[in-house]
Amino acid sequence: MAVTKILAAGTVVEISKLPSTDLETDLSTATFDDISCALTGISTETTEREQIETTSLCETYSKTYVDGLKDQDTASSDAFFSPKSDEGKALQAAADSGLSHILRVTFKDGSKWSSLARVQPYGFNASVGDTVKTTINFKLVGEPTLTTV
């Protein structure tokens, strides 16, 4: 009987085995690698468009602005795993592909957060035997979805 470890709050983090270009279409048919055992947590950071000041010398009463470009949203996690483990192989394959995969987080209450994401190449901060400690960064592509139960 296999024992599955999950993150402290019952959160499961998975990455699709194959690249994806369409979250809505591929989410229902994708197969996933569970990378929960390699991660110590996961967090996301969303960005807003930068405001670029465009005030000219002719505008004397107030500054004017235009919306700039939006940076990509990101997710990241500290990780502690063996590169030879299933989690290590899945993360390395996704990073090596350079393509978007589906990143899916299932919370203890059954709700799911999903996004297309590219796993950024990573190095390691420390090594104990064949285990590495590193930070895994995911560049989110498009708009994530959240489904609740």
C-alpha cells in the first residue's frame, strides 16, 4: 500500500505530465505528476500594470499617466527533494521543456486553483547526499482559474 504525503494543510500540488497551451481545454484530460512531497509550501504573486507618467510641460494642473505593461504573475515554492525522485524528475522535465504546463493546487476543502505555468530553470542552494534545497519559480501564463466545492 502506497503512502501519499501532502503539504501541511492538506494541499496537493501537481504539474501536468505534458505541455499545454489551453488551460480550459486541457485541464479535463491532463494527467499530472504530484510534486507535493518536494515542496514546503506554495505562494503566488500577482502584479498590476505600472503607471507611466506622461505629464508634458503644457499640463500645469495635474500629472497624467498611461497604463504600462503588466509583469507576468508568478508562483514559487521552497523545495527539498532528490533529483532522482519522481518529483525531481517531473520538475526537471518541465523546466527542461521550456513550455507551459498546467500547475494545479488542490486545497483540503477540495477547491482547485489551476494555471498554465512555465517552470523556471533552477539550481540548488544546499545539498545533503543526493537531496537538494532550492526555490522553484513558476511563471504563470494567462489567467488562473479557481473552482470551489
